[in-house]
Amino acid sequence: IGRSSKCNIVLNKTMHPSVSAVHLTISFNQQNLCFEATDSSTTGSLVSDHFFHEDSLMLQVGDTVSVGGQATGKRFVVDSVSSGDVGEDKHTQQGYKAGSVVWH
């Protein structure tokens, strides 16, 4: 998630100036068998009420993921995480679509 065209979720620079080029990465942690959010921004991120900066937090259904602050940032909610085969290779190939993390 960020302003860079290399991100899967690209946020408009004009509308979200406080979001970094690559603000937050969502990836599957094979060791812990969970999805996690990794912040690489200059301002930090929130998962639910937990602020973190240059660190990673495990994601759970119902978590609110916020990037870029209240005034000009963007907020996502983790709707569901599929059970079953959720290996990292599957999500790298398919992106974050049905079968992985669902946002609304």
C-alpha cells in the first residue's frame, strides 16, 4: 500500500500526501502461518489501536489498518482471511484477491 505505481494498492499523491511511496506491505508469514503488516513509512501505521513504525504486526479478521494519519490517510478493514492452503507462493502469484486477505 502506498503512492508508488509498484504497489498493489496505489493511493493518489494529491489526496493522500502523508502516505509514503511504499507505506505498508501485507505478506504471509510462513513461519507463523498468518498475514502480517510491515511498515516501511516515514510516519508509521496503525493496526486497530496499535501504532507501529518500521516494524511488523500480525493481522486478524476485524483489524483496521490505517496509513498516512487521520487527516489525509486511508483506512482498510480486514474482512476475512481464507483458511486452507495459504502458502506464500499462492499469494505472490495471485495478489491479494479471493483466497487471501479481503478488504473493505
